Amino acid sequence: MQKKNILAFVVIALIAFGVIFAVISSTNSNDDTAVMSEDQANKKLAKYLNKIDVSNIPARKANVELEETDLKEELPDISKYPLSVEGNADVVIEIFSSPEKAGEKSDSWLSTMAKEFNKQANKIDGKTVAISVRSIASGLGTDYIISGKYLPDAFTPSNDLWGKIIEAEGADISVVTDRMVGNVAGVLLTKSVANDITKNYGEVNMKTITQATADNRIAMGYTNPLSSSAGMNFLLSTLNAYDSSDILSETAIEGFQQFQINIPFVAYTTLQMRESAKSGSLTGMIIEYQLYKNDTDLRTQYEFIPYGVRHDNPLYAIGKLSKDKKEAMDLFVSYCETKESQELATKYGFNGMDDYKSSFPEYDGSTIISAQKLWKENKDSGRSITAVFVADVSGSMSGEPLNQLKASLINGSKYINSENSIGLVSYDSKVYVNLPIAKFDLNQRSLFTGAVTDLQEGGATASFDALTVALNMLLEEKAKNPDTKLMLFLLSDGETNSGLSMKKITGILKTYKIPVYTIGYNADIEALETISSINEAASINADSDDVVYKLKNLFDAQM
């Protein structure tokens, strides 16, 4: 009897275990947010497509502006970047400062100096003097000065490469001091990758880092060299690693193309790059030493390898300053050079690695500008890009948001390389294919302009139905052109109240590793950021003042 009971118990246990295992297996197989096989992804995609109402809208041609938008027109009003310190005196010096000196907490050294200086109520010939500081990225500040749209009295970018560009573009600029505070740009490598390079290449430096990237031993990320100080420095360093005698030579270009093949993406912002590193997508990235020193996690996980020119935060006078302003500027610089001021800078992470010296030759501004153009032309290494723009035309986008969307798409399209292939989908409660994918030549651009112009607002919001249709268009194009790089751009206010949920297509997007760049108009930015985070793409909070400039930078980096 006892043996029968034991046998019965074992049978019941096995049955129970089988039921539990089946439930777990079923649950796992139905996890729409997990990476799956391509076969599973294809089946899910086909299943969802069968339930989506899709209409084809014939596109008409519209006139295309062949000239690029004037930089002065692209830039938003300077009020988009408010003063971090506002001086109030008879003589006020306004300084454009890179954000690592004019932000918050350990990134606020220059702002702190300005506030303390202003408290002293210094005078020149009986006139009170004060400092205003405007936090603005080095590349953006350079664009304001070159365009003449807004001129500060002084500019302190992260490195002197921007000063050389400004000078080459013909703007009136002069050096006040070569260094406000010391800093260095560096490549961060995970410790295992650094060890791997040492083992296989002998030592870790820019030459071996570029070679290891070209050999696909590093998943390297860097920021847009048209707007980022560290990114521009990295570009020049990479070209220099291939040909130190001429960074614009065919040897340098060919080497850069091989290097770029294995770059997962060029980050729109440093934050985007760091998020990719956190997710494990990157094993190498670029950053400034000041930020590295202030971040315990970075110091624990990565080794810092300095590269390129130093980031010593020079200060430039802009234009012809009055005698009073020159004297006020000199007085402030002297204050910033005091022992106490520099000790605070050191506390905030600056003035580290002062023993690092650049081995770079002195590149003039025209060479730097040519290197940026070289990057734009060669960053895709001959690999075409196929992208579909997905435009929200639901009722919540009615009025100004939809007008902004149309204007930004038409203006931003000027910066899409004609060798890339582009399509357009729009949606409300239904999905509309407004323009099938085709190479973005003048004919396709004309059709794109007409299709965008004719977009009409509708009812509910089926964002993920539209992304599913666009995703399928991309995969069909990939079947014809296996080497093409796929991207999605979602332009929306972030609301979704119809059709598929994000959860349903998350796993499919992960499986195909297709990034979804989101551009929000009066939007639920958090919702859009969540969509972009699926495959580490950028999310832009756009409005009527600066969306064209933001899209230009995004397309420069990605298209």
C-alpha cells in the first residue's frame, strides 16, 4: 500500500511539474517584449498586419527648395538658452560657456565664479562691472557666432578647435586666455576590452583603438563631430591615427571608412551614448575627464585613455570690445586664475591629467572644417540608409503641432543624403502609406514634399499600428538590399489610444534591432523616450523655435 501511495505521489508530482513547465514555457513564448527568433518575429508581424487597416495615398509632386536653409534662419532665438547667471552693472560681459562649466553642481564652476565675482561689485573708472553666463554647447555657440544671429562678448568652448573654425569662417575673434581650467577628452574602454587590446595589439592608444574597432573587437560610440567638442576631437584623432601627415588623404579616408563600418551609431547626445553603454551595447565611448572623475560608476567600469587636443577651455573675445569691457574681462580672468578659484575647479573635477600633452600637429580651421565634411560624406562607409518617417495626424495633433510637424519635415529633409532611401507613413485610427520607399533623389524629394504638405488630421491615435506597417516596409526593402541600414522616425505628441500597444511590437523591434528616433510636438516626452530606448535611439523634444536646428543635427548624425 505504501509503495502504491509513493508511486501515486510521484505521478501526481510529475503531472504538476509538467503543467507548471508548460505554463512557464507558454508565458515565455508569449512575451512580446523579449528578443525572439526572426521566424517568430515574422509570424507575429504578419499576424498584426492582417488586422491593421492600411490605405495607400497617391503622392503628388511639390516644388522643392534646392538651396539649404540659411544657418541664421535655422537657429532658434537665443532666449531658448537662458542665462545661468545674469549680471546687473554699468558694464556687463556676457560669456557663452560650454555646459560642463555653466550647468549645475560639479558642472557649475564658471557660473559660481561669475556669481562670486558679481558679489564683489568691482569697478573700473567708477563703473560697476558684472558677468553674465549663458550655458550653450560649443558647436551651437559657434553657429551663433559664425551666423551673426547673436554675438556674446566672449566665448569659452571646451577646446580651441571651435575658435579655429570661427576664425576660418571670417568672424572677429581673439584669444583672451588659452586656458580657464584644464580638461582632457578620453576614450572609455571596459577593463576586459582594454586588456584584450593590450594582449593583441601591444598597448592601448588611439592607433590600436581604431584598429581594434575596425577589427570589430570594440563596440565604439562617439558623439556628432559637427556639434560635440569630444566628437570633433575624436574624428580628428581617428583620421590622424591613419595618416598623421595628412588627415584628409586617401589613406586617412580609406582607414576611416573601415573604422566606421563597425561603429554601431553616432550618438546625438552624450546622454544617449551613455545609456547605450549602460545597456551593454557599447564597450567603448568618449567622454571628458571631468565627467569621468565625478562619476563613480564610470571610474569603476571603465579605463580612461586620453586622446587628441587638450580641452583647456580657452576664452575668446568676440568682436571689437570697448575699453571698459576689455578691462572687465581681464579682471574676471584674473579672478578665475586665483588659487582659490582653481582649487574649486579641481574640486569640481577639472585640472586633472595636467601631465597629458597633445602630440597633434596644429590644424587650422579650414582643415578642421574639411574633416567635418569628410565625416559627413564617409560616415556610412558606402552603406545606404533606408528610413521611414511615421507622422501622427490624429486629432490631438490638430492645429499648431501638425503645422510644426510639416514644416520641420520639409525643412529637415534638406539634410537627408540623396543616396539614402526614404518612405512616409501617416496615421490616425487608420494607417496611410503616403509615399513608398525609394531613393531620395530630386523626384522622391518632390513627392515627399507634396505628401507631407497634404497631410490631414484625423481621429484616434494608432501609433504602433503605423510603426508596424513602417517596419514591414523596411523589412521588404531589406530583402531587396541586404546591406542597407534600417531606421524609423516617429513624429508624434506621444499619445496612443487605438490599435496595438507598444508591448506588442517591442520584441519585434529588438529582434531586428531597428532604432526608432522620436520627435515630439507638445508631447508626452516620457512615452516617446521609452519607444526610443528600445534600441538606444535619440528622442527630441521639438517646438516651433528650434525643431529645424535639432532635426538638422539629428540628420547630420544619422542620415
